[in-house]
Amino acid sequence: MTAAIEVEELRKQYDGVCALDGVSLSVPEGSFFGLLGPNGAGKTTFINILVGLVRRSGGRAEVFGHDVEDDYREARDAIGLAPQEFNVDRFFPIREVLTHKAGYHGIPTAEAEERADEVLKKVGIHEKRDTRFNWLSGGMKRRFMLARALITDPDLLILDEPTAGVDVQLRHDLWDLITELNESGTTILLTTHYIEEAERLCDEVAILDSGSLLTVASPEELMDRGPDKIRVTLRDAPASAPDLPMLADAGGATGADGATDEGRVESVELDGDQLVVTATQGGLVAPDLVRALDRAGLEIVDFDISRTSLEEVFVDMTREGGSDQQGDRADTERETVAADGGAGSDAQETVADDGGDR
């Protein structure tokens, strides 16, 4: 099966700034894939290379087997982009903006008008079809950005911070909609600073920092890398943390990864009447912990395992990165689009298409 996105040793060098430093990853067709990273990590550059707004400095980038520069038109027609910024022509009713967008991709006027009505209904703002973009509420503007990305019926939908600044109800509505699109076969590439959004929606996530790819894994796999907190409330707690030799016994339970409790437990501390055990994959340690406390004659009143969140893993992985030292590349990336010229003469059409009155 052809990958939706295939990049190999992808590089982009701006004046004095390395925005992408040899990134290689593959996004399976039909997947829901997250691209995470702090400001300046290279996410915007990555997307701009895919849609032809920025030329790569080196490496390879393909969309459904089409090189993003050599086969620009085929690659671009497969992509629907909903950028974070509201880059929309504000002087026309939104239905007309959608028909113009479809026209850039060679869709006949009659079909474009039908599609415009269809996507406006899908995102729930069809009744605003004759309204100018500027007159929409913030939430409706976000819905319209998604409608514009869907007008060409893309195989790959790129969502750049799709729920930024929206209320909780709209966020959940958009989650439901894009999940439905993914279940119908659309590949989705999501960038977001709401890490719980990626944790909830994505099959896999890639974490970028300072232009480098740190890891690609499922949210579950990433959360398994971080330590869990096991909190046990004890009746008649001792004055100090009890000695629990079973947890340090190399002959204890061994998981599928070959690790024993000795390798999983990082610390055992007493906090008032609570015993706090920090351990990787705490659920595997819990049975031995209960047995050890029972053998020590300690009665358990309450037992709770707090799993490491994807956000905690993300912060830990990017804490030592150099994004802040290199500044926010987003401004550099946007400023360079005009000078870079995209991937050929067609890229200028895309700037007008996706750039509006920018």
C-alpha cells in the first residue's frame, strides 16, 4: 500500500536557521497521524513543503507516491489544508469563496457549487452561505476553514491547530466530524498544542523539536515510557515508608518487556497516610504491591493509579530542546514563502488559493 506521506532525510535551511534537519517518517494511508512539537519545531515548514509553498533544501517528500515538487499538481490535488491562520478572501460570501477554491483545482462550476453546499452542510454553517467571512463568529470561521479544506474531497486532510481558540462544545463537534472523516477513509495529519487532542484522536504521533524527529509512536506506547504514580491510602500508616522486599525481588513478576518490578519501581515514599510508588507501567507493579503490603500487615483503605499523560511525556522529551534558543521559526517560515516561490509556477496559484488576502 502506498503511504499517504513519505519523507526521507527531509531538510530545509533558511538563512542561519535549520528548520528541518533530516526528517524521515511515513504516514500510512487511512491513518490519523499527529505532528507535535513546541513553537519553532519545524511543523509549519513540514506542512508548507507538502503543499508546495516552500522548497525543500534536500531529501525526499511524497504524497501518495507523488513527489511534492516534480509531481506538484497531483500531490497538491490530493491535499486539503485547513491552516491555523484565517487566510480567506473577506470580500466574497463564503459559498462563493468555496466555488473559487474548487475552480483552482479544475472542478467545473456547477459541481463546485454542489460541493460547496455539501461541505457547508457537513460543517454546520450552510445557513451562512451568503455571509462574508468577516461577519462569521470565531467558531463559524473555524468550521469554514474545514469546509474549504474539504471542497476538493481530498485523500489527505491537513489540520493545523483546528480547534485553537474555540469553546469546548465546538471542539468536541469538530472532533466528531474529523473522526467520521477518518473512519470513511480520509488520511488526517493533525498538528495541535492541545496534547490531549492528539492523545484522544491519533493512531500515531511524531514529535519534532528544533527541526529533528525525536520519535514516532502511538500515544499508548509513549505513555508507557513515562512513570505512573500508585497512591495507596493506608489505615494506621507507619512512621516511615515500609520495607517492601517483594518489589525489589529480581524474582518478582516479569512483564512482556522482560522487566521485573525491580526495574520498574523508581521510588517508594510515604506522604502522610499515603504510600506513593513511582513506577513505569504501574498496573503491572500493582498486584505485587498489594501482596507486599498484605504481608507487611498494612491494611489498604484506597488504591489509585495515575497514568503518565501524553502531555507529560511530550514536555519531558522536549524540555532540553533548543526551540526557544532558535526563536519562533513560524514567523521566518511565513516570511520566506513569498521569497521561496513554492515548487514552481503553480505554487503562486496555491498562494492565492490558500492565502486569500494575506
